[in-house]
Amino acid sequence: MLSPPPTPLSHAHMSDYASKMIVPRHQDSLGSTIEFPVPSNSVSPRGSNTTTAVNSRRGSYDNLLANLPVLQRSSGPDITEKKETFERMKWRLAAGYFAYFMCGWENGITGTVLPFFMADFHLSFTTSSLLFAGTTCGFLSGTLLVEALMRVLSRAHVTQTQSAWFPYLSFPRFKTTTRRRANQDGIRSSFIQAQHLSLIIATLLHTSFFIMMGTRSSYATTFVAYVVAAIARAILTGANLYFNTVMPQSLSYAYGLWSFGGVISPLICQSLVAAGIPWNQFYFGSLVLCAFYSGFLTLAFRPTATEWIRECQKDAKESKKRSSEEFGRMSPSSDKLERPISPVREEAKPQQAQQSALRRAISLGIQWAFSFFSLMYCGCETTTQGFMVSYLLGTRNANPKTVGYVTSGFWAGISIGRFAWGYYMPSLNFTQRKLLVQACLTVGLIIELLIWFVNSNIGNAFSASVIGLVFGPIYPASLSLATAILPQEIHMVSMALIGAAGSVGSAIFPFVAGVISSSKGVYTLTYITVGLAGSLFSMWFLFPSRVPVATR
């Protein structure tokens, strides 16, 4: 008796499932060939239950799961992309928060230890103010070098099954390697590897800062330490992209913890000095925190196997797409079809758009206004917190054992102001935010005048805390107003210009204050701070109270 002819599986219908399933049988992106056995109950035209053999056993169980075919629906959210974005979100946010806390920890101590620098190294106000210039030079250098650093650290070989601790470097072709040549040589660019390695480098630089400061060897070593710390902070601020991606409001909280670190470190350092412990021992003690935050940041941002495989698959798809486009472009029969999507033209468009965005940002007067405001604000903030302790010692006869707490009060006010701004900002409209900042600037100008004319040690110390409180929301508020007014296509460029202007202001005005204090006396500090506060108060009036129609 003849059996009925077999029915092709391609025409079989199963409820709630697709009628076809394609099993990939080519070599995967991880360098191992994996084939999946056919189930024993499947129907074969010959009536055989023979399974497909596995050609290679190199793939591990994790790689096998990673290469399973993914069922794609015709509609609905992209679940895999969301999982990739929020991988280890809580741990990474915690590690990033603690890293920003450590930035404030080392940045907020300057005002407290500055009198000890001057006494131990026999410095004038002019020479000591060079530390602020060194900080700015280091931050700008780190900002300019971070792109090249990320490009080198992202080099990975296509056969890697996980993120490496060192980038893959092929020295004979390193200088002349293009992106196309790198792909042909089996080298690809891994962003998650570059992000992880850059954070490790930043933690090592930060740790070296505390070691150099603890040695207390010379002023030159101290200057180099401040430059190195600024470079580390410039690399660490690359975490802003991660903060803004997973939870936008986390960026405000991160900078609030930065300020909170500037509150705690002066308190501890001043307590140690009051107990008779040398000031440099504070930096050696901080190495314990450095070790913890270095390990925490390294482990939290270590790319997972899922992230690595997804990035490999994404790069493989993009490489396949580019290859097909180049093949179609070189084919004579498809010139007319492939010419509109020429890879050369597609790659030129982002570069032209980036250049035009920079030119457009520079050509806008409102961009220069926000940049100049950032320059003035950062100069006023840095000058106030950096020289307030020296001002109280020189003009108010403050107690050297307790005057260092003034710096903590200033940073405490900054922290409270920024946390409050991040909490209440979503409920305020554009006009309300603008008026609130104007009120903060008014109070800040009045308090600066009180410090100038009221001869009271306690009153001036309290006034410094109030200045920090009202100055806290000003910088994040100016950034939010800038993003609302400026065109969206230049936001990235404009934020970089505003931040660079603020770094320049943090170096220029403290240096000017140091020069004037050395020649005329430290009492001239209020002349500079009152002038800067008055300029900020006047400039904020010139910004629009409503979003311009052109940017709505």
C-alpha cells in the first residue's frame, strides 16, 4: 500500500504561528558555526527523523541562546532595544552618582586647604590662583582628547566574545587604518567597550590626584595634580549621556550629589586640621573612597554578554547593509537604482550637518549671550567659594580652626538649591522659571553687598551659605532656557560652547581676584564678587520671558 505523498511544510498551517521558520546556517558574528537540530517529530519527505548535525561545538550555551531566532511581530514596541538600554540601570546609576560625589569631594576642598597651600609653599594669591587656571586647562584638554581616546579604546576584534580590558591595536596599520580597512582586517568599533575603559582610566587619574596631593612635595606637584583631576572629571562627565538616556532627571540629581560631595569634604578636612592632623592626610584617607568607587564603577559598567552580542549583531547588520549598497553601486545594471542611496553621499551628510550646526550656533547672538552668562556665573561662583575663607581670615579675623566650615555651608546651599530646582522645575513654565532665576539673582546680589558692608564673621559665613542656596538653580536653569530658545539641531554644539565658556570663567576671574588681592589686599574680593553678581542680575533681564515664535 502506497503512502500518500508528503505535504510540503512551507504550505502547512499552524494556529498562532508563522507558516515558515528560517534557521540561520551561516557563520555567526562570534566566529562559530551553529546549526540547530530539527525536532524529532517533524515531518520529512522521506519519513526520516534524522537530525541536522552540529558542525562546530565551540559555541557555549550562552552563545547558543544568543543566536536563537527572534520572533518578530508585525506591530508593538521593541522590547529588546529597551532591555539593552536599561541593562543594570540601578547599579550603574548608583555608580555614576557616587563618581559625581567623588568629583565634588575633591573639587570642593580647594577653598578650605588654600590657606595651607599658601603657608607651606610660601605662595602669594597670584601664584595660588594658578590652580584654577590649571583646572580649566585640564578640563578643556580632557574635553578635546576624549573623542580620540574613545576612538582608540573602541577597537575590538570581531572574534571577541566579550569586552576586552585593553583595546585591540594593530600597530603596523594603526595610523593609516580607515573604517573600511578596519572592517576588512577584522576590527570593529565597540562603544560599550570604549565607555567602560574610559571610565577605568578616569578612576585611575582621579586616584593619582589624591596620591600626589598627599605627598605634599611641592607646588608644581600640586599644580599637576589639579590638571590631572580636571582631565579625569572631563572623562567622567561623559556619563551625562547615560544619565540623560535612562532617566533625564537623574542628571540634576547627579550634579546635586556633586555639590553634596563639596559639602562633606571641607567638614571632614577642617575637623582633621582642628584635631592637629596635617591637611595632606585627608588626601591619603580619601584613597579608601577612591578604591571603592573605582571598583564599583568598573564592575557596574562592565558590558554584559547580552550587550556585547547585541552590539555584534547590530554591527554585522550594518556591515552587511554597507556591503550590499557598495555592490549595488558598483553594478552597472543598477546605477540608476543605487545612486540615490550612495554610501559616499550618506556618510557626507552627517559631517556637513555637524559643520553647519557649529557655524549656525556661532552666528546666533543668543548663543553668545548664554555663553557669556555662563562665563560670568562660573567665575562668580568659583571666586566666591575659593577665596571666602581667605577673605574671612584676612578681614574678619576668623578662627582658623573653624573658618573652613564656611566652604561646606556654601556647597550645602548649592546642593539644596539644585535638588529643589530638579524637583520643582517640571511644574514651572518658561516664564515662571525665568522670573524665579531673576529673584535668585536679586537675593544673591543683596547678600554679596551684605558681605561687603557688614563686619561680622558669623554673618558673613551665613551669607556665604545663602549665596550658595540662591546660586544653585542658576546654572541648570540657564541650560534649560537655552535648550528652549535655541534651535534643536544645534543643542549639542551649544551646550558644549556654554560649558567651555563656564570653564574659562572659572579660570579667569579667580586669577584676576588673586592678582588684585596680592597687590591691594584680600579685602578687594568683594569688589569682584559684587561686580559679577550685578552683571548677572543685569544680563538676565535681557533674556526673553517667553519662548520665541521661531523656536516653538
